[in-house]
Amino acid sequence: MSKDQRKPHAGARRLWRILVIVGVVGISGWWWSPTAVGIAASFLRSDLAVKDSVSSVVSMAVGILSLLTSTCLGLIQLRASQPTASLDDGTKVTKQEESSEPLEVTIHNLPQVNKVRALALRVHASIDLDHHVAGDGNTGLNDELPLFVPRENFGAVVDALRRCRTTGGFLLLVGNSSVGKTRLLYEALRKALPDFRLLAPDLGDGQLLNRLADSNLPLSPTVIWLDELQRFIEGPYLAAGDAPVSASAVRKLLGSSSSVVFVATLWPEYAQQLRATHIIPALGVHKPLYPSAVDILDNGQLTEIALTSFTVEERARAEHLALQDPRLAIALRTTDYNVTEVLAGAREVVRRYDRGTKEQRAIIHAAVDAWRLGVKAPLTLGTLSTASRGYLPGHYPEDSWFQRGLNELTTAERPQDRATAPIVVVTSADRRQVIGYLVTDYLLQRLSVSRASSDVPDVAWEAFVGTAISMDDQMRLAESAIQLGMPHHAESLLRRQMGKKHPWRAEHRLALLLSMQGRFEELSQRANLGDEFALDALVGSLMQSNQPKDALAVIRSFAQSESPQLQLKLAVLFDITGRTDEAIAIFQDLVIRGDLYSQRRLLELLVSQGRDSEAIQVVNSLTDRKWLPAFRLGHLDSATQSSASPLF
């Protein structure tokens, strides 16, 4: 039930309570009223000294009661106005499925693009103007933003947005942190679609768009602003309580009768991860890890434009504008950072890291290492506190150092902070709860590279492995553990997923891990329990050890398996051991099932056996024959008939 639906019921309950209280007081009056009247009469007959004493006691009691009440109410209000964090890693905070106002009101009150402040759209606040020019109306400078330097692809972005004016569309800018993606998108929108309405959901609130798509509300031409797209679509970057927008909702909004234009930004590595695939061993095919994200990113109406750091031409434009804006002059004089990085405060955030105490750097290193090892979700207070201990240089018997350091690292309100903080606090939608902590974008990218070969303390590993993280985070963390020679951590993470809904990814990786460790007896036991991944790994190990007969004996004992991977190994083993006809029969079955590798192996076997007519029959069924000459099978293509014959 929504808040608006609950309001009438809440009012009725208050009225009912008042009537009940009045009734109880009235009925009980027969008992307490004589006593009260007697006390009042006795007080009136008392002398002046007694009256003065009683009045003083009553006044003091009322004063103390008022003081206690006001203090309690003040503490309650203060606690309600501040986000809270819990050391309990299991705490879950969910976003409100509905906003405090009806969706119709939200959509009706959307501002126009040209009326929205840049900072409200998460454009980086600029470094400060010098005090002698700040606020000077004659300069025409904006305290929040420097003069915009037209980028080389600004025209392409504007043109792409103008094409969306009548038909709608999706524009995605891809680039690293602090290269100017959000500012470029903001300026291009103001030029191309200034009269459109603009909807900018909170980070992670994809449910708002799902509700909008389902509502069928009439829309004015609207821009939907999805800066940091990874926080709105299916994938490993959603925080606790985030709700991704569905691919069907995006398609429905793009197909709206009025123009709906999605605009978004994304890091290249995020785009790559969101499009990542994995192999399903039972089918022998690659599938997307995040199908809904791929559906959105590969939408036919999406235009993707890449953005990098300032080019030579763009620096020349900035030098011309620097005559009017001293912030651009400062950025151009800084050689260690790109222009956009300086303007976005990257230099300041790195300085805060460089000048931080050992305790503060321990906190940052723990958060960065968690990210580079695979934990993409925000770290809870408990996990960050425990992991940070592994990076401390000395003896710290109590935990006060952590809260002091975290408070300093999350502060961005002082003038010297330049609106930057090394650690970002991730809160729930209502800002009441702290979900976790992340390293700010630019510092994260910078330190992920510089710490790529740094050792991770055991304490930190234990904290990351033991924390309540998603299956995707667990799989990435397990892969990192394997690569860094910590198989015990990997095994712990993989076994944790065995009883979950889709355990096959973990089962497959665990089988490979056991094979790498030479634990063949355990692989055999798991195979006997029906684990085809263990059987596949066991057979593969025997084949790599040049023991084809042993491998054949093992795989024949599980002849009932229909796994394409195992059937393919069986066919190869038959070929190696001279049982060609049996190998051909299995390859024929796999070709019918669409296995491309089996096409080549089958043709090679048929040709080697002089069964060219059967080979030509296979070639007739192929839709792609370009690869045949590369494997010395081109003569089959020239010998094929004009009409394909039935296969097998």
C-alpha cells in the first residue's frame, strides 16, 4: 500500500484513539474525581506557607519533565535526520518501491532541460574561483562550473541527440573517470533538446523507470538521465537495495508515442564487464553473464560515442578560454593531470590520499583492493573496518582510529576539500541508512593500477571472503584467489554457492580447481555423484597426461551422459585409439546439434577414410564454407552439388 493510500486510514485511527481515551477518562471519573476534589479543597484551606511549598514542588517537577521531554525529542529528531550504518554485514536496506508522491505528480512536475542545474545531474563541481573574481557579475563566470571547452565530438553528440527529437533514442558516452563525459552530455542536451522535460532518477532507482513504463502515463518529450549507467542495469555494480531497469521497460519507453531519449555514461571497463559472457559446459555455448544489460547495451536505437582526454586541438580551445576563466588557466598549467581531471578536483583528492595518515591510507587500500579483487558492491562498515586492520603498520588494540579516519575520508564540505572526498558514502534512497562505502572514481582507477601487484593481507582476504556478497562478487573473488595462489579461499567461495539456485558456474570452476591440484580421487567421487563437470575435468586431465585408454575407460563408465563436452571428448578418444567409426558417429550427432568444431573433425575423418561422398553431403548442409580452404578441405566445396542433400 502506498503512503497516499495509508493517509486516510491513519487519520481514522487517530480519531478512534481520541474517542477511546475520552471514554475511558469519563467512565473512570467516578473513582478518581472524589479524590481529586478532596485534594483540591485541602490545598485551598491550607495556609500560605504550605501552598507556596506545594507550588514550588509542582513547578520543579513540571520543569524537569519538560526538560527531559525536549531532550528526548531532540535526540530522536537528530537520529532520524542522519544516515546510520551498521557493523552487521547481513543488514539489508531496500529502496522504496514508490516515491513519497504519486508517479503522476512526479512526471507532471519534471523540469525542462535548460532549467536544471548541472550539479543536480552529478556533474563534477569545479575547483574554486579565486576570491577576487568569484561572484563578479562582470566576468560572466559560474561559481559551480568553468567555461565549457567544446570537445571534438561535441557536434557528433549534438547531432545524435537532434536525431532523437522526433523518434526518441539512446545515447551512451563511454570514457574513463574525469574525462568530461557528464559535462559534455549536459551541454549537448542544452543545445539540442533544451525544451524537453528531464527525469533524473536517484542512483540505483531503476524501479522508477519500470513503474513509468508500466503506468502508460502520457509523456511530454522527455530525457531520461542515467549518468553512471552501471547503477541502473543488471550487473555486478548494483548496491544493496538497488533495482535495475528492465530491458522491456527501456524498449517500451523508447517506443512511446512521444519522444523519450535515454542519455547515459559508462566506464569502458564497466561496459566490457556488462557484456561479458561465460560458457555453459552442459551445452558447450557462450551466454551473456547479464542478459538484460546486454539487451539494453545492444539495443538498435542506442548510439555509443567514446570520449578521451583533451586532444591538442581541445587544449588550444581551452587556452583561448583561459583568458576569461582562471580555472582553465590553472588546469592547463598542471602537467601531472589532464585538464578535465584538474577541473573535477582529481588533483585535490589525490593530494588528500598522499597526505593522509597511515590509518586513512589503510582504509583506502582495503577498499581499493576489494574492488580490484572482484568485490564491486559497496563495502559495509564491518567489512571495511575488519579488512583495514590488515594494512595497519603497528599495534592498534582498539577501533577508535577507524571511525576517525573514515570521518576524515568522507568529508567534502570544507573549502580546502574542493567538494572531493576519497571515500564515497552510499546511502539508501531515503538517505536514512548507509549501505556501504566506495573509493571515489578517479582515485579508484588510479590506485587500481598502482596497486595491481600489491599483496593483500590475510586479514583482508578473510574479511572479503566472509562478507555477505553477491554470487558475481564471489565468483570474481574466487578467480582472483586462484590467480594469486590462494586456492583455499577460492574453494571456500565456490563451495558456498553449491546449494544456491544456479550452482553450475561454481561447480565447473571447482572441478577445474581440483584438477589443477591433482585431486583426482575427489573428482572421481564427485563424478560418481553425477557431477558432469568433475567427470569432464577428470577425463581432460587424463588426456593431457597422455593416458587416452584410461580416459576412455572413465568416460565409457559414464556413457549415459549427454553433455556435448563429454561427447566431444569421447569422440576424440575414439579417434585417438583407432575406433574411427564410433568417433564419426558421435561427430555426426554433434554436427546435427550445431557444434562447429565437430564439423571440421568430421570432415577430416571422412576424407581420411576415403568417404568423400559423405563429406560432400556434410558440406552441402553448411551455411558457412569460407573456412574450408584453411583446413585443406576446399576441394569439397567445389565438388558439392547445387542442391543440398539430407544430412546423414
